[in-house]
Amino acid sequence: MRRGTYGPALEEQLRPHGLTLRHFPQSFEFSTLGGWIATRSGGHYATLHTHIDDFVESLRTVTPRGVMESRRLPGSGAGPSPDRMIIGSEGILGIITEAWMRLQDRPRYRAACVGRFLSFEHAAVATRALAQSGLHPANCRLLDPTEALLTGADDGTASVLLVAFESAHHQLNAWIAEAVSCLRDHDATVRDDSIRIGAGDEGEREGTAGRWRQAFLRAPYMRDALVAMGMVNETLETACTWDRFAELYRGVTDAITDAARDAGCPDAIVTCRFTHVYPDGPAPYFTVIAPGRRGAQLEQWAAIKSAASDAVLRHGGTITHHHSVGRDHRTWYDRQRPPLFADALVAAKAALDPAGILNPGVLVDLPPARR
């Protein structure tokens, strides 16, 4: 596939063949295949194949030193993977010009349900059980009460877990039945009319799941509107193991609330949802919305961002699960990254980009003698 292909064009090329890449980041409309690979993009699907990594079979990369191309193989144990060095390199090592990707048949069958919980903590336990069940739902999105209220998914009195399955080959009655049983075993209310089987694409646009989906797609535009109105708006995401989640959730929420108050935003709203879940832990996603002080919004944003990022690392999370490092996260990436790996990454950049012309300052700095 051409690396400069935008998401919609890529899927349109695959549609006549009954195929899909099945990778839909929120930036899908405006981002490219090469960009997804370079940034280790996370897709919309919440379990199993969550990142672009899982779909890359081989890459061709043009570096200042020459062309590097890996073999097309279903798997290999021949040393460190050259593709893994390029995936997530954020353009510091070379330009991805060609990618062989693993495709899938387009889904034909779908099933979904909605679980409501009076406690966010109980909802997290239920989500963990579902993530460890081996069912691998395509959607497993947990919203805290405020997130559910702001997105129109619920009335703000409960945490909401959106669950959905899809398949190109088989009916999903058994899968959704197991999921509903799991949620009810953890004290969820699952209304019968929230259980949808074989609804097709249109089913994703109805009910609670449909309202949340529309809010998710509108979110980037809403962010721009809020900023234009003088609001402080930030989203940050991380991932941690299940045993650390409760402490991280409290620590990050408290850090944001305290920093916002100290920065002059005492009325900040903080929400949390799970964007992805794994057998060994969730990916919590925090949203901050606060009235800004005219002319000071950037300073207020920076104070909140810094406090939240410090708390993420302090409580054992990653500085980014799918938003990439870039320059905003560089300070915390330097703290998260093992020092010896930093040396190895600097050496790799020096070998492939000795003049340091590709994205200088992203991920690593070359030693002064090589700049």
C-alpha cells in the first residue's frame, strides 16, 4: 500500500474486494497509513488488535543513508525486527514509502449491549473480567458518569460500559450472551432492549452506543470550538496494569483538579473513560474542560498538562498510549525511557541520519558533535 494514502481512500480501495484494514483512529479522515505507522497509531477497536503494529508485515523506508526494506513474512525470529525499529520512530530515522499490511474480510455480523453500573470502581472490575475472558470484543468502552453525561450516552447517574462484537464469518449470539452474563455477574444493569444482534452498520448509530459514537467523532471539532471560546481543554491518555489502576485514577484526577485550581481554573471538569482494554490492564483517557483566564490559557493548560503527566509516571503509567511523543510529551518520555535504550536510539539515528535532518528534537537529541 502507498504510505501517503489517507484513511477513507484506503478503505474505498479495499471495499470492492470485500477487505478492510480495520484500523480507525479518531484522525482517520485526515491521517495517512504512513503516519499511522510512524506514530504507532491506536485504532478505534478496544481489544486484541488495538495498534497499527499488529497489521504491519513489512516496510520500505528511505533514510538519508539509503533504503531499508524488510522481508514479507508472517513471522520471524531472526533477531530484533527492523520493522519494529521504524514503527513509532516518528520520522526521526527515515520516511516510510511502502508498507505491506495484513488485511481482513469486512465484517458481516454484529452484536452489542450496554451495561450500567452505579460505581465506576465496580465497572472497572467488570471490564477487567471481560478483557480477561478471551471474548475479545471489538468495542469495550467504559465511560464514567460525567463522561457519559457530556457525550449524551447517559444521564450522569451511572457509569456505562459499551460492548460490541463483529465478525466476517459467524453469528455472534453466543459471544454477546457470554458478555451480558459477565456484566450481570458484576452487578450491571443490562436492559434487554440494549442487546442488539445482527444490527449491521446502522446498529452502531442507534441508542446509547450511537450517541457516544457521534460524540466521539465530533470531539476534535468540539475541542477547537471550546478553545476558540477561551476554554482550557486537554485530553491525555495512558495505560497501566490492573493492580495500579485505582491508585493511578485517583492520583491523576487529584493532580488535575489541584493544578487547575492553582492555575485559576477552580471549576474544571475532569472525566475518564477506557479507550482500550487488555488482559493485563486498561488504557484510561482523561478529559479536562475548564473556563480559562483571558490571555493566560496557554499557561493554565501547561500547568495542568505538566501536573497530570507527572502523576501518570508517578503511578506507573505510560506517558502516552496512542497520542505519540512528539514535543509535548518529550520531557516525560525521557523519564520513562530506559537510559541504555536512549543511547541505542541515539546511535540508530546517528547511523541512519548522521546530519540530524529528520525531525530534530523528536524522541532523542544527537550528541553536540553530531548535530
